[in-house]
Amino acid sequence: MEERVRGLRLLPDEYDQVLRLGRFRRDHPAVVVGAGNGWWQAVIPASDGEIVTTRYTLRALLGQAR
């Protein structure tokens, strides 16, 4: 798990967001959340396709994607 958390590129004050991400994934299994080089992205299914949201912090992404 530690290696996986390091690979997520979290800000030092965002480690609590890993737990929040786990709860988010449990509550919204159809939403795909991933990380890139300095950004986080959620792909949210919609009736006419999908909505893609990109933010620079996990906290901001989870706030937007709820």
C-alpha cells in the first residue's frame, strides 16, 4: 500500500484524502478515478456519454465529482 500511495502524487496535507477516495470509490463504483503527471481525473458516466473532470489536487477532484 505504501508504494501505491507514493505513486498517487499526493500533496503532504492530502494523505487523509486517500481514505476519502476509498469511500468515494465504494459509493460510486461506476466512476473511474485516476492520476496523471500532476493531475487527478474522474470519468463519470452520463446518459449521453461521460463527463471528464480534471483537477490538480485529489481534494478538489473529490469535491467536484460528488
